[in-house]
Amino acid sequence: MPDQPICENSYTKNLPQCAANYCALTPLTFLARAAAIYPEKEAIIYEERRISYLQFFQRCCQLANAITAAGIKPGDTVAVMLPNIPEMLEAHYGVPITGAVLNTINTRLDPNTITHILNHGEAKLLITDREFSDVMAEAVKRLDRSIIVIDIDDPLASTGDLIGSQTYEAFIGNQPTDYAWQPPEDEWQAISLNYTSGTTGNPKGVVYHHRGAYEAAMGNALAFNMNADSVYLWTLPMFHCNGWTFTWALSAVCGTHICLRRFDPERVIELIRQHKVTHMCGAPIILNAIVHVEQGEQPPFSPVVEVAVGGAAPPSAVIASMEKMGFHVTHLYGLTETYGPATICAWNRQWDALSPDEQAKKNARQGVVLPMMAGLRVVDSITGEELPADGESIGEILLRGNAVMSGYLKNPQATEEALRDGWFHTGDLGVLHPDGYMEVKDRAKDIIISGGENISSLEVEEALFRHPAILEAAVVAKPSEKWGETPCAFVTLKTTAEPISEQEIIAWCREQLAHFKVPRHILFEPLPKTSTGKVQKTLLREKALQLASE
Amino acid sequence: MPDQPICENSYTKNLPQCAANYCALTPLTFLARAAAIYPEKEAIIYEERRISYLQFFQRCCQLANAITAAGIKPGDTVAVMLPNIPEMLEAHYGVPITGAVLNTINTRLDPNTITHILNHGEAKLLITDREFSDVMAEAVKRLDRSIIVIDIDDPLASTGDLIGSQTYEAFIGNQPTDYAWQPPEDEWQAISLNYTSGTTGNPKGVVYHHRGAYEAAMGNALAFNMNADSVYLWTLPMFHCNGWTFTWALSAVCGTHICLRRFDPERVIELIRQHKVTHMCGAPIILNAIVHVEQGEQPPFSPVVEVAVGGAAPPSAVIASMEKMGFHVTHLYGLTETYGPATICAWNRQWDALSPDEQAKKNARQGVVLPMMAGLRVVDSITGEELPADGESIGEILLRGNAVMSGYLKNPQATEEALRDGWFHTGDLGVLHPDGYMEVKDRAKDIIISGGENISSLEVEEALFRHPAILEAAVVAKPSEKWGETPCAFVTLKTTAEPISEQEIIAWCREQLAHFKVPRHILFEPLPKTSTGKVQKTLLREKALQLASE
């Protein structure tokens, strides 16, 4: 990089950007291209429905015309409350191509939070699925203003009334099937609005820009080895970071989406075999469910299914079981603020020679930045100093790159706090291994400090997961007079498991962990979860606190 | 696309670009990432040499430090005259990371043209290979100023003296192996300078920007299905559009380069088998040479070798022969002005059911835009009106997108002419087929107009190529009093072919072509070629003119 700035020279004169050599980056143009190349190819398969790329494109044009006719203007917000159905994919193109911003709402939220989101995001139009009518009717009723509501009346929705002014099909049905499909004037323009799941307090509205969405989609498609023969199964909710941008990436490679209204592990396995699925994504909880399906004697999937796993680190045991079924598991890490995946545990051929256990250990790390990201650091949370890559020094994970949000909507203070000093501060804790691979150790607030030593709750959970009787486990800090904090574990057992005592589990942990890391208490009870399936450790911490004061 | 501009709203306030969420796009950072992920992995194989990604990166740092120490400043030009050797790859990173601009010179040029390029590009430093000493000594002598000359003293160069002040190894050897590896401040900054081959007149200096180089590299890697297991054989000269940006794309996927000092079809086949090559690129002339290697009874390559073919349309017969050998041929089209490939003949699964001949016909077209390009049109050269996609209406091919040059260096008139009206005017003629696929018909100046009908010289050449005795063919216009112009063919025969008469070839053409397209004259003689292997039709036209006046 230049020490000196570039002076005026032959390269800085008469070589301007113009419409021939500069186009705003946006993932929306991928779809127009796909429809032009493969008009008859299947873009979307949803149970009995087959939607070609031309039909997909035309329906997006109809949606764009319909929302424009409804008075939606560039910069307005359009909210959707939808499962992983074709109309959700249509919204990802038909809404932002008009200059409006797509706000996908987490379908597991309560009316109060949804009202907050609709108010805060200032949504002017809402597209909602019949399945969520009860919650949405309540959320809309609580709004202090009127909003256009359009119903998806999908015959496959098992319940719910129509609560809007018209159905989606009536809304778009009479609209022209063409639209002036052009990139935005400015690639920094907002394309979507995603609220964080927020384990505490009101969720924040993360704003995505077109440039980042394009870069994330291209980077994910490349890292995930996708092409026109790719068949992507929607086990990851599309409302979650716009489906980690795969809603758009599939159009870049002209692959096929397999929609899935609700996650059902047995149905997932059927669909994989039926459509020869090549790719899917999911949180560890999804993988865990798939692993526990009773399949009988079945050959492994062919072709192998590439699975990207995000969220908290899945236990090595789950990864190993997946591989046996015919999945190839790649570990990703990211946050809503980074359009989903920002790092990947890129496979190293030197690991081919390792034992399966050692391989699983390497592969359970969160790895290195994806090609569209510019940097990753692990720093001391207090001093901000870079920590050594020793696999032990725990610090905050910082990220930078073009696939980082433009900021939090109407929250300049939180934006500045998160993006200060040229880095996005994830609030997650991790270590750098000597090979440069990052491993997430914990959320900052989930770390347990016992006798001055840091204990990663994830590490203790890993040990618990390896126990053959344990289905789920979560570990939090319990206040202790002597140690400051000690680990306290909440577990659920597999239905097939023999009864097991607290002492037996503690003894198991002593074999696996340094003694100061071993939980002092094991509680057998279901784990409370957020709408995206994250364990609500805040609630567990309250229980542990109660336990400590008893 | 918004009819109305975006008004001030919540999305336009307090969500600025900053170092955390905006980084200048550049392909240079791919290398730093590859070296961090796979330090020990083979980045470059060159005969007996093996260069790991860490070594590759460190040598690029040394080069960057060396040219900075030599007084090269951001915005200065560094010229290189190099074959496809590791140092050429190093120049693609070590030069532009300093803010300087890399000017790769076509190794087949004459001293006069090279002097023109060094003068026009204002190169301040030149790295040259011993093999080209004679030409370069002459070119440098004719310069009206002094220039730092560094020699590559490769033991595998068969001839040539050292003509510079020091060798490359001495130049970089004592420099530190680290460098502040950062993107440029502005992604529109120039990264490289590529002179057009210019069949007539002085070549023009095409300026590439970092943004376009990043987009082209990512788009090509994705379209070409590359990943960390990719092994790329350098049959395409790296001086040609920076090796169609694969010099950078390989780092994006962390694949392996196989260098090759000089093209030798037999060696190519050996290297493919030895290193399990997965990808290569080349002009049709390269493919033609490979097809004619006497291999004996050999099984097809495994894995299949993906070959991207650019330049003029290769004859269907050549494509068919390649596929039998274990190549999978993909047809690309582009120009120096578009960083190489801008369009690709994307395979359509519906073609799987066609006969091999029909498949070859589909696949010999130049297709559709790559994902990083924004548009392609075929327009009437005079009125500028869009022509129907009927497979017959011939017009000029226009392109737009982020992988279009910023312009011609110090030539604002030519820049404006080429990039006018928001499109890059290629000067090539083509048709759009009803399926939206483009087919190049000819260079504007190569079209033959006979009795008011357009005849594509390429179409006539295709017919000639299908004749089993013909090795090479070129068709130009011969002036005719009656018809205006008539086609005149120049051919060379295969060494193994039986003698054949002009009349026999004309009879063959009559079976293949409409009668007005059949050449009236067939001349048996070697074809004159430019330094990039393009047939010099200008010279053939002069011969045809002479013939007409005899």
C-alpha cells in the first residue's frame, strides 16, 4: 500500500467511471441474468409446485409493479412474515428492485416484539402467511398507524385466517410481468433490514447494503462450490440474514431452490434423496435433529450433501455422525451484522492424514475469513491489543470487510460502538490457533470466571455432548463465594438413554476437563430457547443465581 | 429501479461507509488470505521448483519492498517482459500492492512496438527475461530516457544475455519478507496496463482498475467452478489481459498454478497427467496444436480438464476432438478491454439430449454474460438500434459491466468513442440467437459483402475447417467488379493429408454453404499471424487485392 498518496498522473486523468464500466453492485441483477440464460430451468421446487426461472423472474416483476402501484416508494420498508416458501424468495427480489427495503421478520417472535419491529422499521406494507395470522393480527392491531396487509393463502398452511386487504395472488395477479430491472443508483443503498434476535432487550435493526449483499452472495457461492447444477434445500430460515444471502447466491449460479415450509428432519432426508440435494445450511440444533432420525439401513447420500453449519459450535460428535450419513460439514461463523457467514473452516488437505477424531477437532473451529471479508482479529477486550495465536488467549473477535452491515437503523450510538476503530466488534470471544484458525469460545457474557481463570461454557458443553446419554446441554456461571463463579450445567437426556445421575455426569466431566472447569451442579430440565433456537442463557443464569442463594 | 429518486429517510442517515464495512475491492488481498490459510500449500509449480503460498507471498513482499526502494512511486508504471514463470505471478502482486501499475508486455512484439509501449506507458522500471534480451536491449536502447532494468536469470531460459543493472534475485534478495499489505485507497485506482495487439497501427494502452480486476477474478473463478483443489496450467500467456485475471483468481480459491515457460503441446499433455490439472485456458490455435499431438492409445484425462477457449470461435471439429481427449471445452468471449472473458457459453442441461454435432454447434457460440458483467446487446452499427434475437441479424456487440476497462491511457478520444452511450463498443459483429445466446460473426472489418449480402468470414472458415485435410484456414474479401466483394480463402493442409486441389475444396464448400458464400479462390500458403496468434487478415486482404488486379 502506498506510503505516499497518489499524485496526479496519467492514470488519474480522463479515465472516469461511466455507465459502460461501472455498475452498482447488487445481487438483484443475478435473477434477470438467470432468467435470460435458463428461462425453462427449475428455479424453485416447493412440494408439487415447479417454478421456472422465467416464471420466478416474472412473478418478481409482478410483485415489484404491485407494491409500486400500492404507493410504496424507494426507501420505504416492506415487511414480510413468511416461512421458506416461493413467495419469500420473490420478496427478496420484487421488493428491493423497486428501491424499497425488505424487512424479513422472524416467524417465531411474539406480537409485542413484532409490533416494535413494524414501528421501528416504519413498514408501510406487510406480506404475511396465513400460518402466522394469530400473532400478526395481534401485532398489527397494536400498531399506532394503518399498514397495508397482504395475505399469502398457501393451501399447505395448516391453520390461520386471512387478515389482510387481499391475497398475494390477487395483489400481483393483474400486474405486468415485466419491469425495468436495473441496479440501484448507489450500491450503498439499503437492500434489507434484519432485526437481531436479541436475547435481552429490544432487537436492533441491522441494515444491509446492495454492495455487501452482492459480495456476500458471490463469496458464499464460491466458498461453497456452487454452480448451475447445485440444488439447495432451505433448512435455514430465509428470515435469518436473508438466508445467509443464499436467497441471492442461488441466482448467481442459476441453481435450484428446494423450499420447505417447516423444518421436519424426516422430510429433510426424503427431500435430499428425492431431489439429489447438493447444499444446505443450518444451526447445530437442526443438524442434531437430523442425526437422530431413525433411518434404518440406508446408504449414504449420493451426491454428498455439503452442509454449512453456523451458530454456536456444534459438538464434534454431531459432525462425525453427519459425515457418516453422507453430509460434508463445513463450519461457518458469522452474525446478523455480517450477512451471516464471515468465516469458514476451510479444509486443509494436510488434515486428510489425521484420525477422524483429530479431523473433527480441526473442523469444529470457525476458521478463516471468507474471500469477500477483509480481516479478522482477536483482541484483548480491555486494551484492544492483538492477542497471540496460541490457541489459549481468549479475546474479542473483530471483523471487517464489505459484507459488514452499514449499521443499526436509527441507532447511531450502537452503530458507532459496533463499528468503532475500523472494525466490527462482534461481542463474541475466541482464540486464534497457531495455524491462524479462529475458534469461538463464547459470547462475552457467557464466559465463566472461576478463581480468576476463564472457562469457556462451550468447552464444557462439548464435553457434556460427548456423553452418549446427553441430547442437549448448556452451561452458565453460578455465583460462588469462594471462586467468584463456578460452572452450572443444564442438560436433557436422549429418549433412548438409561437414567443417569448428576454424580455420574460430573465424574464423566472430570475425565474430560481440567477440574476447575467441571460443573458443580447438573440440572436435568428442558432448555429455554429464543425464536432462532439459541439457548436463552439469561434465563438459565437466573436459575443458577436462585440456586446459589438457596 | 426507482422511478423517483430516494428522498432523505431513515436509511440515508447515520449509516456511513467506514473502515469496518467498506474496503476497496482488489484482487491483491486474496494472496495475503491464501498465505494465511495455506502457508505450506503449493501455490506454484514450475518444473522442479515448488513455491508454497507463504513463499509466494513473501517473495511478492520482497518485490514490493525492492521496487519501492528503487524509487518507484504510486502511480508509476513497472513494465515486465516475461513468459509464464513464477516471477510473472509475483509481479502481479508485488508491483500493484505498492500502488504502481503493472504493464505486461506481449513477448512476441518487435523492438519498435516495445519502445512505443515503454514510452507511452512511461515505465520507470523493467523486469525482463533473458530469453528476450536481444529484442529488449534494442527496445531499451531506442528509449529517449533511462530506465531501471532488472534481469530474470532463469536457468531454463535457453538463450540470451543479462542486459540490466542486476538480476531479479539480487534485486529482491535482501529485502524484508513482510510488507504492509493493504488495499488501495480507491478501488478505481489503476492496477495494470495492457496494450491491445492492434492488427494495424500503434497499440492502445488499456487501463484496468482494482475493482474490475476483483470482480473479474471472482466471476471467472465462480463460472469456472474453481476451488482449493483446482490445478491451473498456464497455457494462456499471462501477458494477455493478466492471464484473463486467473493470475489473481487462483489466489481467491487458493488453488495451484502450473507454470510453463513456452507452449509445447506434448509437454502440456505430460503436465496434465503429472499434476492432475483441472483447468486451463487458451486461444483456438493452442487447442488445435494439442488436438494434433500423436498420443497413441491413451485413456482420457482423469479428472476431466476444464478448458476455457477464447479468441475467435474454434471450429466445432476441434471442440469435438478435445472432448474425446478428456477436456471439457467452454467457450468464452471477451477483449483486452473487458479483462478477457466477458461472456460464456453456459451449458444448458436441455442440450444433454442433443446429438454430439448439435451439441458442438450450441457450444461453439459465445453465449451469455458472466455474472460480474451487467449487459450485452447486439445493435445495428449505424442506427444503434437493438436487433432481433433471430440468429441472423448481424450487428455490433456491446458490453457493459464492472469488468470493463477505465479507458485507454492518454487517449481520451478513443476512450470516449469506445465507452460512448453507456456501453463498450467491441467492434465485433455478432448475432443473438432466439435462446438469447450471442454468436460472434466477425470483426466489423472482416465481414465480406457480396451482392449486398453479408458473409461472415468465420462461417466460411468453419466450413473449411471441417474438411479432413485442412489444418488452418482464413477467409477475406476479394474486390469484385460484379459482386462488390467475394470470399477468398487461404489454407494450410495437415502434414498427413493427401494432396488436394482448389476445385475439390470449392466443391466441398458448395456442399456446406449457400453458393454466394463459397470462396472463388483457394490459396495454399502459410497464414501470417500477430504476436498473439491472430491471423493478420490485413496482409491477406492485400494479397487478395493484388490477385484481383492481376
